[in-house]
Amino acid sequence: MRYTALLLLAATALACNKDKKASGSGDSTKTASADAAATPEAGSQTSLTLPVAADEARDGDLVLSIVTTGLVRSESETKLKSEVGGTIEAILARPGDHVTKGQPIIRLAPYEFDLAVRKAEAAVSEAQVRYESDYVPDSLATGKGPTPERLKAALARSGLTTARLNLETAKYDKERSTIRAPFDGVIDHLDVSQGERIGAGQIVTILVDQTNLRIEAAVLEHDIALVRAGGDAQVSSAAAPNRVAHGKITAVLPIVDSTSRAGRAYVRVQGNDVLKPGMYADVRLEAQRLPNRRLVPAPAIIQRDGRDLVFVVKNGRAQWTYVVPGRSNGSWTEILPDTSGQNVGSIPVKAGDVVIVQGQLTLTHDAPVRVVAKAEADTRKQ
């Protein structure tokens, strides 16, 4: 019996051991399956799309330019003077204020001007009485009206003509006692204060027109013949180089300075809140216009293995295209017809093609890209 019990105990232990091994084998299988499911398949890769800036190729005129500097001046900058003497009663505009044509800036005390008008009116009345008394009694006595010669003489003796002129002068002086803006502009500074007594002809303020500006640009003597009145001009300043104002060349002056060997061209331009009278500006003057050219932004052209190319975006991919660049004005470059290959005589870049202007230096052919920004259009009309 004891031997039989030992055999039964050994058989039970052996069965339990087999069950644990079977259970452990199942857990290992499940873990391996889970790990296999979490591991990506061999060779699978995530596609990387690169952000780029781009602009469109276009057909248009290529404007070749002369780059120079010029002094900004206002078309209308005046020192306002008081036309009559008096005491300043009110200052109605301060430095930096924008004023419109006819707006009051300074008003003089009106009493002395009102008094002058009343005195002149009284003088006219007195002269009118003298004038009438000179010929009316004789006319009543004779029953005849005075002759033209008699009236003329009576008018001269009465002083009525002079009295009337003095009245007009007094009224005009009263009107001029309010100093008004002769044009739209900005007050630069005031040279007087309220309560101050000023005389006729005294400067009271300076008014500057900041809308209509004139640029006096220096042009070297070997370039002066290329500049023509009516040509386009772009003006920018060191304060805001990306804010370009577009203007017109209005005149090319005939004299060349014997020291600097440069002439002058006048450019008229509308103010853009950046250009200020007195500052120096960078000026790009139209020198020659090449019509009907295929143009791409100049930054779009790069070199690979000594050949010029641009990247054209098609279906979300950057495809490099070999080009033959022509003349450039720094902003746009013309693309000439192909001189070799299968498409001799054709221009490989079409108008409207989107070409990459930033982010293309390390691109490969047919790389996936996405256009995130358009190039600035300040020079689109150059």
C-alpha cells in the first residue's frame, strides 16, 4: 500500500509539470505574435514632403535698370509767413498734424482788424457825402444832370475811390488774419507761440506735402543717355527696403557735374509713409525695355554640374528643368529658347509654371514638395 501511494504521488507531480510547460509555451506564442504585430514591416518608409516658396513664370517686358541713389524732396514745402501783423489769439494746429487745404492754422486777434474795417466804412460814407454834395445842388438849380466830366471831377475831389479801396484792403487784411494751409500737408514745426506779437512777413510755420514727392537721382555720365523721361522707377529706402514705391521719370536735366561726372534725373513718386523729404533713397531707373520675354524670378535659377536649371512644381513634385538664361534685372531673368536636346528652339518653362524660388538648393529631381508661400510681388511689374 505504501508503495502504491508513492507511485500515485509521482504520477500527479509529473502531470502538473506538463501542464505548466504547455501553459508557458502558449504565453510565449502570444507574446511573439504581439511583438510581430507591433513591429513595422521590413522596407516600409514614411514619405517626407519638403516645404518650399514658389512663384509663377510669366510673359512680359523685361525692364533693364540703372541702380543709383537720390535725395527725396517734397513737391510742395513752404515756409508760411504772416501776411499781416497782429497778436496770435489761437494756434489751431501743432507739429505733426495733418492739415487740408484751407484749414486754419493760426488766428490773430480780430479786434484791430474789425476796427480797421469800421474806420474804412466810415471813410467811404464821408466821401460819398462829399461826392454827392459836389454836384447835386447845381443839378437841382439847373434841372440838368451833371456831365460825365463833372462827375469824374467830383469823384476825384471827394476821395470816394480811395476810400473804397481802403475798405477793400481792410477787409482783405481781416481775412488774412487767419493763416490757412495753402495745400494738404503736415506741420513740420512752429516758430511762434500763443499771445506773441508778430509782424507782416514773419515766418510762423513750415508745411510739408508728404504725398507728392520728387527724387533727385544721380546718373553717371555713361548711363545718362540710357535714361528717358516717362520711364518707370522704383524707389526704396534703408528704413524699409521691402517697401518699394513706383514712380515715373519726369525729366533728365541737361547739365553733367564736372566734378562728380554725373547728371540728374527727376522722379515723381507718391509717398508711402516710409519715404520722407530729406532722406536718401535707392532708385532703380528704367534704362531699356525688352518686350515679350519669358520671365522667371531670378532666385529660381540655380546650377547643377555647371548647367543652369529651375525646379518646376508639377503634381506635388519638384522636377528640375534645364534652362538657358538671358538678361536679368536682378529680380526677373528671361529664359531663352533651348539650343540643344530634343526641343531645340522651344522654351522649356511655360508661362504660369510654378517655379521654386526658395528651398530648392538641396532638392533632387522629382522630390515631393509643398508650396507654403508665394514670393513677394513688389517687383512683379518690373
